[in-house]
Amino acid sequence: MYQSKIAGIGYYVPDRVYTNTDLTRFMDTSDEWIQERTGIRERRFADRNEETTTTMAIEAANIAIERAGTTARDIDFIVFATLSPDYYFPGCGVLLQREMDMNEIGALDVRNQCSGFIYALSVADQFIKTGMYKNILVVGSEKHSFAMDFETRSRNVSVIFGDGAGAVVLQPTQEKGNGILSTHLHSNGADAELLAMYYPGAHANKWIKDKPAFPDQELGGLFLTSEQLESGAALPYMDGPAVFKKAVVKFPEVIKEALAANGLSEKDIDLLIPHQANLRISQYVQKLLGLTDNQVFNNIQKYGNTTAASVPIALCEAWEAGKIKDNDLVCLAAFGSGFTWASALIRW
């Protein structure tokens, strides 16, 4: 069996910067209020008419492919993680394949939200290890800004998220002890509704309490109604304190699981790259694991929470800044909607 290695990495964020102060034009909030709760100072928003989840992914993918010393025509599989696809269906994987003029390869779309990139990386890792594929493009990309409600009623959610994309190219290596050492994936749907976007959906309100009823008709009319739009039921929902309490338990748990699986400990980590959900979560986990500031990389201050894109964006930015060197032990970890959580341990 082969090991899989990250042969190339790239990221893209839109040019348009929105600071916390900029958001005060649209809602009752303040820079102090946002920074105190999230650590975020600014975020990037895509051009509403020209940039999509797919186009941003292409920008990141082109950089990763070039750095891997290969071409788009050499990519033999795509794994695309996002919660904000260009269309409800089909997924972004086929749109990326089309726009990058790739061969008629497989394209898999992953819907694991904040944990999406690590889930996608794990799937790709298995394909490389078995020898099925040799050049897999793994992407995390999000365009949150088009779906956010920038009014005071939604400020707890809307101030957190930003747009962007990250990508890696996985290739096989026979260097034992290098590349992706292991990945660890978990889920527990018991509290799925604490962080969710309920509509459009096919649940017929079965799982949702205190939400608008569907029209009383024999067929149809269940997917997305004017009542849901007008009431705000179709907007993303998050119970922030509940999510925080779960994240600070599962983050360190899955990091320790990865280390234990490889006979390592926290002191062996050269760099931890957590999903950029909330700076307070990252700081809490850092303290709990006894890691120094030099062992943890955060960039949520600049980009906000870019969900599936946050881990590859941070990974690439850390590498470009020289914070990741050959033979470094890098740990990726994420927790998000579902709830799902995951980690990956990489010897660079």
C-alpha cells in the first residue's frame, strides 16, 4: 500500500474586505461585540455576480495543481466539500471538472460542513492508499455571504462567516512515516438541529419544533414556501453556546485520538491547524492541550469562519508563511454541524 502526501496546496479569498465596523451599517452590532465573542476583525465576501463557490475553488485548485507539478488533465478524481453549492443539485464537483476542462473523471461532493475538508481528505487518502488514483484534487470552498441575513435578528450568525476556498493535490508516496499518517472521523446527530439550515428541505417539519406548517394540500408545496422566507425560518440557525460547549470537548478528544493512534503526544505537534470556527474555541483547546502560541495557527481574525474552506486556507497560509517545514508534524482538526468532528495527522 501507498501513503498519500500533499503534493500541492493553494487557497483563494475574495478581494472585498468587510470589517466589523462595516457591518454596523447593516445591523446593531460593534467591533468590540464581535471581537469579544469570536475574535474576528474582518472577513472576505465574494462578488455577488461574478464569484461562486466553484469559481473560487478553481482559483485555489489552479495554485495547488501548479505547485504539485502536474496539470488539470492529470487529475483523476475530485472530492469537493461545501455547504454552499452553486446549485441545490448538481454538486460543485462536476462544475469544477467542466470549467477546468478535466477528463471525464469521478467527482464526489461531501456535505460535512465545517468538518467537510478533513472528511474529503480522508476519502481521498483511502483511494491513494489502495492505488486506485494517483492525483486527487481535494477542495473546500464556501460562498456564505449570498445566504446570510444582514439584519440585527441574525447577527449571532451573520457576523461569523466569510467566503473563500482552499485545495490540495494528493499523490502517492512510498516514504514510510511521511504524508498522511491517519484520519479520524466521527458524528453524533442527537443535536443536529442546534446548528442547521432547515430549508429548503424534504423533512416536512418532522424534526423541527415551532416552525411554520406546510400548506394544507395533497401534493407539492413542501420544499420552500413564502411563509418560511417571510418568517425567517429559511435562514441558518445556530445555538452558539451549545455548539461551543460541544466543540471544546470533541476538538481535544479527536486530536488526542490521532496522536495516540500514532504513538505520539501533544508535545510532538509542530503545528495544530484547527477549523476556524471561533478564536475562543481555538484558545480554549490550545490551553487544554498545553500548546504554545507557536504550535497553533489561527487566521479567523482576517477571514471569519469559512467552514469547509477554513482548514485548507489556514494550512496553505501557514505553509506559505514558513510555519510548516519538511518533516514537521501537522495536526488538522474540525468540529461542526451534524454534529461531525474529525482530525488528520500529517508528517509534512
